[in-house]
Amino acid sequence: TTEIYTRRIVGSVRCVQETDPNGNACVEYAYGPEGTWGKLDNLTYTWNYYEKYQTTAHPYNLTKLVADAATTPHTCRDANGHLLFDKDGAETDIITPMPAGCYAFCEHTGKGENGYRGSPFYQYWYDDNMLARNMSRAYNKQETNGLGVYAGFCRWSVVGDPLFNYIPYETDNTDCRALDGIYYYRMGIYDKAYNKFKAILNAASPTYDSGNQRLNYKMDSPYHLGLAGVLAGILMECSQLPADQINEAMQHYVNMRSNIVSLQYFEGGILKGWMALFDSPANLCTMCCPPNPNLINSETMSCMTLALGSMTDYAFEAGRIPMEYSQEANYFLRPHNVLSACFEANSKPGYMCTGQRLLCQPSEIYNVDFFVRAQNPSKCQCTISVYDSGSKEVLATSKVAFNSGDKGMNWTRARLTFPVNFQRNLDFCCYWAVSYTHLRAHETSLHLVCRLLLEKK
């Protein structure tokens, strides 16, 4: 289940779909019959969800809105007062007549855990669709209709393009800190961007989960984790930050990515989307959602898919198609979403993973990043390489230089840089070897995310 992403704008990415099972499975679900993508025939604006935006023509009545939007598509003003298909920027408080064939994402369709199916909420928000548009662009899907550009504040403009009228929240909420951090990055105020990320970490109190060999984060919802992951991915590529801060962002990005992949809902052998909550429904709105279930919604799916490809042109995951690995050599995928080789498990020296045959265009220079972790760096040998699968020419290769003080806790980012002078079919490889001199069990295991970040320089 490899993710592959192509060129993106800040948190947004554009994806090669057929080789991106995790992110692509979510997007296919969102656009499918159970998903939140819907046709806007007879879109209605009658009731308002937020009392402060009520008018005589469109009163505040949450009960009526929830009841009506269970069967027919509705819209109303979002938290910032924005309206899908707004005719004239809130001057007359009406929606413009729509041509045939208009689509957007609704709040949710009532799909919950363990096959639960409740009442849908076919409420089509402006702000949710501003965010989801980045996901659509990432995966080369049809984009939402009815998104105008407002003169006032728009929170999700900071994630994609164009950026307009964003004012930092400067509050303690995780999502607001993440959005502010992305904004400061885009404004070139890199120290403030990092400080926002650091504040997120301090509040999340990362703790090491030895069973899953990763950090866990205390956050209110997966949506917050996804936004934090987008910001982490941005900062680990920010060359204007000090090296220790870049490394800190990278360590947390790999750990957040592991959590994000683990949280993806899996039903009947099929990957779907992400739930709105980690597990407890205690803080779920009982008006727009049934009283108990944890539901898949558009906002969470958008944040999680964008986090998986933050700041990449392409991203892969070792051991997941198309990054092949040899089970005969006793390499194995762990529950925390890494590919491992281990002497104790009788892993044999060889190519832990290889594959992709990515077609790259000429006259460009590429960076490829491998993320690896060794339990005992002094006893582990790992060689990464990129070669042309047609000519068999090695374009770049290097032995990984592990930090001897990491002791299996931290990840090493190993980068290869190479030019492409004519059209190439690129393969990416990681070769694992051990020294059997004075070998002790546990000393040579290697964990490989190999989430190859391919960037056009």
C-alpha cells in the first residue's frame, strides 16, 4: 500500500493515483457510493447552522436543518459566514442558480465504525470544500463547484492556492496552531512557523509506544493529527531552519505518518476513509450526527490524505506496492507501518525493497529521501540506490551513515541527489547487510519506512 504523490502547493499535493493505495483508497471511497461527494441537484439554502448568521429569510434552526439535510442537499453559512454558491459575497444572502452537473463534498453520509450506517448530513459547507479541493487536486479528481473568493477571512486558503485574507488565530487550539504555522511558513517567518509546531508538540505530550515502536500523540481528533502532520512535513523541508529543528520535524513527521496510516478505517478487506474521532464519541455533535457512532467525514479525510504527501512530489512506502520486498528473505511489515529486516527473524542480506519504475522527465535534478532506523547503528549496514530499470545504469548510490547514538529510537534521513538528462524509468532500492563478527541477537535489525520523497529541485 504505497503512497505516491506528485507536485504540491504547500500542504496540497497532486497524486499518481494507481500506485497510492492508502491515500487513493480514501479518495476513491470519498468519491464512491458510500462517500461524501454528491451531486447538487436542487441545493437548498433555508436554515442557518450558526445563530449569528440568521436572517429573516434564513433563520437559525439546527433541528430543522439536520432533519431536512438527512434526505436532500443543503448549504448554509459556515463558521466564517461563507456560503457555497454565494451569489454576491453575502450582499443578498442568496445562492446563485446552478448549472447542471455541479458537485461538492457534504459533511458526512452516516457511515460509521463496524458497518454502522446512520442518518446522513447532506450539508455542503464552503470551508470543508475549500479544504477538500486540495485533496481533489492532489489526486486529479473533479473539483468542487461553487467556491468563490471572499473579501474576508478564509481559513483553508492557507493550505492551498491562492492564499488570501488569512489572519492568524493565535489561539491554543491544535488546528489553529497548525494553520498559523503554515501561514508563517508561507510568509517566510520560519521561526514563528517552528514555534507553532513546537507548541503543538508540547500540548500533545508525545510518548514512546514500545509495542508499536513509535511516538503517540494526545490530540483531540485525527483531524488535528493530520494538520500537525502537514506542518511537520513542511518544516522538515525548510532549509531556513536550524538543522536540529529540521531533524525534530522529520522525526515527528515519520511518527505521525505511522499513526495516520494505522488510523485509516479498514472494512471487509478494503481501506476506506478516516473517522472524525480516535475512539470516544463524547464530544461529537449529537445534532448533526447520531448520538453514538464515530463517523467518516470530509474534513478529516482531506487532512489525513494531505498529510501523507506533505511537501513531496512523489512518496512511497517500503514493502507496499509498488515497492516490492522479498518474503523469502524474511523481511516483514510491522503493524506500525515499517518494513523490517532482523537477524533474529532470520532475515537474509539482500534488497529489502525495490521497485516503482517511475517515469521521470529530462533536464531536472531530483532528490530522493530514504527514512531508515537501525536498532544498533554500529552493526548495521544499509545501501540505498537509484537506477534506470531500462539501461540498468546506477544514477546514485550511498551507504547510510547512521548516528551511533540513536540506539534504534530515531530515524535517519538518507538523501540521494541526481540529474535526469533524458527520460528515465527510475527504480529505488535499499540493500541490507550485516557483519556476522561478534553478532548478538537484536543488534542488526533495520526498520525502513523508505518513504521516498522525490523532489524536483
